[in-house]
Amino acid sequence: MSGRAIGGPAQGGPTASGPTASGSAADGPAVVGSAPLVLARTKAELASARAGLDLRNGPVVLVPTMGALHAGHGTLLRAAGALAGPDGSVVVSIFVNPLQFGPGEDLDRYPRTLDDDLAMCASTGVSLVFAPSAAEMYPHGQPEVTVDPGPAGQVFEGQFRPGFFDGVLTVVLKLLHLIRPAIVVFGQKDAQQLALVRRMVSDTDAGIDVESVPTARDADGLATSSRNRYLSAADRKVALALPRALSAGQARAADGASAVLSAAQEILRSEPALAVDYVAVVDPRTFTAVRPDHGGPALLVAAARAGGTRLIDNVPLVLPAGPGGGRLSDAAAEGRARDAADD
Ligand code: AMP
């Protein structure tokens, strides 16, 4: 594998020398530090580095991210390492994908911390980081052909962020084509994204194993997120009502979906500074709201804003089969109506 050293700021791209340099090819990917971590900034550099991974016997495992890596990403990197095994390779993509940001969202101020990200990747045994520019990923600007996420992409996050999942699935499909992993790893924190990626891989016969990792939380219960750094101390206190509501709902799982929802809503109502976008009990595969008598696996999902920061979170549930009862949220009722219309 050809390599090029980096010595300057990683955000600015590779430079020709540095104390941790290895290799000196003029236009190959950059080798970072003493660990065998390669940084590819272009598709050509990626292709060269990816070819080297074929010389190994184990699977290539991809972890797609937008960078600003935190403990939640760390759990994905470690899971990916375990899936890759001693003969395999972990590839991490770091790309703040403009296609999935709507007008007025935080594309410009989204945190970009490539130097720290590379350090975390090196320390967890990642072989290759692909960190392209937007122009590299979308050389013709806005792509004309994109992935339609289908009905499960129109509700909840898809409803509050129109076009979001078209952007997510389009970039994930591009990454799958460019990196050709055997396994791709996603976090359960973004449960709707996970469900849609599974569906895309299945519907397009992509032939890739999609694995998931449970949500990592800080000690106070807040799910770790790159956007948490936007929260002031006061915002964070407000935000904590979200995981509290999810835990309260989860604790009522044995009593059925309506009890779960009521318990969560009660906590959310007790924190008026938290602006709730939605809270619902959904089927983890289709993201339709479940009926009150639904039994089996489900997810309690919620999204809310604390200060200017939008947070999403969810917890898994196992609901008992049988009559549930109680009133469903508007979103749940809407889901039921849609189900009925589909029948
Ligand atoms: P992002 O960089 O936010 O696009 O996230 C990249 C991947 O990390 C996605 O698969 C996320 O679901 C996952 N992820 C983000 N936060 C967490 C967390 N707190 N726990 C587990 N996975 C996470």
C-alpha cells in the first residue's frame, strides 16, 4: 500500500513530512502516526488503500460517521474490530454529508475535529479512514439520482427533516460501493436510519451484513452525540428529561404500549423547556406506530429540542402480547390510521 505522511493539520490534507511519517509517495493516501492507519482524502487514494486490504484474509468492516467522534462512535469502532477479527480490517468514513442537511440546519457549524478523530481511530486499530471533501463525493454538485427511502423514511425523522433519509441512504450507498465492505456497522441510537439501511441493503441485494451496536450514554443518561457539545449546562439539564422519559417508558413495558407511552409523556410534560417533536412506540422495522395490543419487540422513540439543539433517542422494548389499552399519541394514532388504510 502506498503511503504519504501527514505533518500539518489533518483538516487541511496531507503534507509531505512529519515526525510520525511513513512512506513518501507523491499522491498516495496518508499514513498517520506509528499505527498502520491510512488516511484517504480522495476516491483514488481510497481505491489504492482499499486494494491493500484485499491482501489480508479477513473481512473489511465499515463504520460510516460524520466525525467529531465520541464514546458512542468508540463502541462502534470496537465492535467493528471484533467483527473484523485479527485478519480483517476496519474502515471508518468521516464525512459531513451536505445532502442530509436541510436549509437552516447546522451543516456549517457541525463540529469537524479530524485530528482528534484520527487519534481515536489509530488507538482502536482502524486500518483506513476515508475523509473526502464534499466536492470529492459530489463532483457534479447535487446528484440527480438519489435513493428514495420509501414509506418508513417519510415518518418521524423523515417528517421533521424532509429529504434527510434520501441524503443518508444516498451517501451510504456510495460508501458501500466505494469501500465494498463485507460488514457495515451502525448505532442503534439512530434506529430509523438503521432500519432504513437494512431495508435498502435488502431491497437492493447489496449483499452486505448490517450489524448494530447499542446506544452509548454518558453517566447522566444522555446518549452521547456530536451535537451534545452545543448544549449549555442549563440546556443539558433540560435535555436529560429525554432519557428519563425513555427509561420511565421502558420500565412499563410489561404493561403494554399505551402504558409505556403514557409514562414517557408524563415525564416529558414535566419539563416544559424541552420542545418535543415526537414520542411514539413503533415497530423497529417499519417505524409504524404499534397497536395497543402489540406484542413482541418494539422501540420507544423520541426527538426533542433543548435550547437550539435537537436530540433523538430511543430504547428497545419487549411488549407482552395481549390487550394493551390506553390512548396512543397523535403519531401513534396516525400510524394506526395508515396501517388500516394499507390493509
Ligand atoms: P454520526 O457520526 O452521528 O453520523 O454517527 C455515526 C454512527 O455512530 C451512526 O451509526 C450512529 O448511530 C452511531 N452513533 C452515534 N451516537 C451513538 C451513540 N451514542 N451510541 C451508539 N452509536 C452511536
